[in-house]
Amino acid sequence: MIDLTWISDQLGWALSNTGCGASLCRSLASTSDGGQSWHQMPALPATAGTPSNSCLNAGCGVSGVRFADRLNGYLYGPDLLVTHDSGRSWQPEAAPSVEALEPDQGTVFRVVYTSGGCPGPCDRVVQAAPAGSTNWRTLTNIPFQGIPSRGTRAELIAQAPHLYVAIYGDLAAGAGTQEAIVRRSLDGGRTWTQFRDPCLGGSSVMPDIQVAVAFAAAPGGFLAALCAPRGNQTDQFVVTSQNSGSAWGDRHPVAGQFLGLIAAADAAHITAGTAPSSGNGIVGYTLMASSDGGLHWSVAVSDPERIDANTVNAGFLGFEDVAVGRWVGDEHAIWTTHDGGLHWTRRPFS
């Protein structure tokens, strides 16, 4: 399992790796019953990229999937494929490299770039288009930041009319704070402001510098940041904002190791979880839940699994509404909640 996308509690699609001769291919499956059963879609076309993990064949140039509605979908990262028939056929769309993509209320937003090496992308641009359209318009340009951070990864969060683009540093880098910066629009992309990492603190040197590793938004201007010391992702904490990041509350510790995903069903119900890991051996995938806006946390899921050497270091944690959400920690299973994240059930994915 690499990524999930849902347009309702019942209708969704899953992007995964599958055996393809001596290597791997990307494959797509769909469900119309909330993930109780999955149906394999037709083979994906070849793409230009070959990201990693011995994926040498069809679809290897994409690492994410999003559907805007029942018909219009996108495979991206860094190549871009589009479908207008629910995923039965896909066509390449000429575009710059696509780093992040999110649909919201009939509009699709994306972060693209044409050059890298700064060491991350040097010239990120946020664009938008109606679902199914190729008429992309630029909302804002994000120049390379003059802060001590490599800016190696961007995340796009769409919670209409609010948009957030978080650009994260490299936690493994030796120099610089590697803090995140966040570009924010409160009017659907017409105007933008920027704020610094709300987690930034601790010592001024490695390994104790504290930075954001993920953000999540919910209706009403709620925003949560998952934070970690750069050299110790076991002493993590969460900070929240009730006004779209203009002001932030106190830090609240959250137990669990190497948490890298966060999602909010609403301003009260927040979850944080581990993502798929690379390497060998047994890893304990953990999902933490809060029902009081991050003040207190409890273990919702503890799932020890053997690491798959072919795993893609991705993962998914998100809510379709205030009750139903999904989490992919171990890539061979999907966990589902129907009560805002308090209780979860596991269903194997194959």
C-alpha cells in the first residue's frame, strides 16, 4: 500500500506495489463498500520516472493518488496521470514535476516544480484547476527560502476556503534548524501569507532542535502540528491553533515512536500515527488518539509487524468526515474508525 483516496465513506481507491516479473509495478484497486472488498483496476500505463524500491515497470513515476469525484482522478509524484472514467483508463498529462496534489470541493490544487538541487525543489508553484480540467492557473510562487532548512518535502492541505503548503526540512541534515515554513491562504488561494514552524524550539543545535513533521486541518480554522526533536523522534508533542495558524497553544506530549502522520476529524478528535518503515525486522506501528483537542492521548492501535523490504516509505492517515477515517501503517492492512478515531478495526489489504 502506497496511498489511499476517498470521495465518500464507501467509495475509494488504493495505490500499491504489485509483483511484476523480477521487479515491481504500481497498481490501482477500487472499493465501493468501504474497503470490505477491493477490485483490481486495469494495468497502469508506463511513466517516465523510476522512484525507488525496484519498481521498474508500469506506473513507477507516481507515488500518490487522489480522486476529485467519481470520475476524475489523478496519479502523481512526480509524473502526472489523469482519468475521467473512474480509473479504468489513464492518460499522461504534460506538467512540471508534481510534488503534492489535493482536491477540495470541485477544485484540484497542486504544488509543482521544474528544477531541484537547492537541495529540494527550488521553484515551487501552487496551482489550481477545476476537477477534470487541464486549465491550471498559478495561485502563488514559493521561492527558495532564506532560512536554515533544505526544504526537501512539501505537503498541501486543502480545507476550503483555507489552503496550507508546508515545506519541511531534512531531519537527518547536519546543519541548520531544518524548520518547516507554511504558506497560508484564507480565501481559496487569492492572497497568501507565511508563518514559521510553530514547533521550533529546544536547543539551537542538533539533536535537540524541535521542528514540525506533519500538519492537519479541520473545519473552522483548526490546525494541528505534529512536532519532534530532530535527533529523537520519541519525545514528540502536538501544538494546535484555532485560527488557522495565527496563534498557537501550549505543547502537549504524545507518546509513541517515530510518529509521522497526523489527522483531525474535528477540533476535538485528533490522531497521530507511524507511517510505513523501510529496512528489516519487526516494527511497532502505533496510532495515538485524542478526543480533547490534543490535551490528552491514548493508544488506539499497537500493531507489531515485520517490515517489507519492498515497502515505499509513504502511508496514509485521514478522515472522510467527523466519524470515518483510515490509517495505513503497515502497508499490508487498512485500519478504519467509525467514531472519530477512538476505536479502529484492521482489514488486510492484498
